[in-house]
Amino acid sequence: MQDAATADITANVARAEKHIREAAQRGAQIVCLKELFNAPYFCKAEQHDRFDLAEPIPGPTTQRMQALAKQLEIALIVPLFEREAPGIYRNSAAVIDADGSLMGVYRKLHIPDDPLYYEKFYFTPGDVSAAAQSHEVPGFKVWKTRYATIGVLICWDQWFPEAARIMALLGAEVLFYPTAIGWHPSEKKEWGATQVDSWRTMQRAHAIANGIYVAAPNRIGHEDEPGSDGIDFFGNSFIADPSGRVIASAGEEETVLIAECDPAEIESTRRNWPFLRDRRVDAYGPILQRYIAG
């Protein structure tokens, strides 16, 4: 679902609940909120007091959402600023099943650092070492909810094809990308349309390359930041099918997107575009290097 956020945390959560109820009434079985859904995008500046926005998982917001998921019998993806421990904060997404159970947490792996996106100041990246030691897939996990097997990645993660491919190999049928992406107002006239097109194209390519559904809910609205022009979050949330067709999309308005995701489409697409079959896994060792000189 696509909406804005204000400094009123209570109002943001109440608005999200209203949209979740609307989605459920319209037949949605899995609902994903935007990145850091219950607060303004606070990473526009490096301010220590903004760590106070974080909360534990499980915590008050996830507990409220668990009760809502159970009542409505829907699965929920709830992206939050997580306080894991003193000095360890994460950009996370809690995954809640339709019985209200907290299935787990995905913690954003790729952390950007750009003007007005100072995420490295706030977020510890998702851990890979523990998973690697236990012979799991480092940093990645899918969840078998009541309705579908889903994967979750967050915003900057959406630009990395390796992450999407691993999620598909783990069995994700729908890959969710909760997002907070927008324009620097001074660049909007020259680069705005290109940026939106690149953002959508990259994720549609993940759908095509992996034969899965992709859903990307973004935020909307202008958010100020003293000493800057702030950010215009551009919305344009969408859902793409396994062949990359956009089956639901939004502009820059507040809205709830609904689309039917048929598992048979995954099977049919992969039979016709058998990219997973023809992968040369014996030849891809060099991808584990940062750069191959010469």
C-alpha cells in the first residue's frame, strides 16, 4: 500500500491499519506496508535523537499488527526501525502469518549512503555470518505463509540481482520490496522520469529473470529536512507478474494496490523461459569477487 508519513507516529499506524482493513475487505491475503512505515524517513540527516524512533521486534507495533493479522486472517509484512540491542539498530521487516504468529524478521542487507539517505549512520546491516556457519543461506530467508511462500527485501536491496535470484532459488513465489525512494527536488525536472523508469525496470527484470511476482510499495509526499530541499517521495508502487507485466500500479496518490498472483503463472513462465534450468552454476565462481581486474 502507498501512503505518506507524518511526525505523528500514532496517526501513521492508525492510517496503516485503516488501509490494511481496506485491503482485506477487497480480498487481499498478503499485505505489505512501505519501508519504515510508521515514521517520516528520518535518515535525511544524522541526528542521534532519531534513534529514539526505534522499537524492538516483537514490540508494541508488531504486537498490534499481529492481532490485526489474526482478526483479518491475512499475512502482513511490517517494515520497522528495529532496536535489536543498545547500539544495534536495523532497517527491518517483520513477517506475520494469518494466524497472528510472528514468523520472523528480515533485516536489510544493502545499506546506502547518499545525500539525504544517510542510512549507514543508523542501520547495522543484516547478519550473514551466523547463517553461513549454520549452513543456511546467508542473510536470506523465505516464509511459507498460509497463502504463499514469500520473500522480503528492502529498498536498496532491490537494485541487486543476486539478492532476487537467491530469494527465487529459496522458493519465493512473491518477492516484496518495501521502499522509501524519491527525488531530490532540484533534480526532478531533469532526471525524475528516468529515475522512476529505472526503478521499475530493475524490479520488473527481477520478476522476468526469476519467474516470480514482484511487489514494490513506496511512500509518497514531500518530507522537509532543515538545510536542504527535502525529498519528494515518488510513489509509483506496482506489482509485476512473472513475465514482467505490470498488473497493478499507482501514481503519486495515496492508494491500496491489489493484484491476484496465480502460482500457475510461475510454472507456465518458467516452462517457456527456463532461465533457472539453463543456469551454468559451475561457471559463476567469479561473481563472489568484488571486482575482476584485467
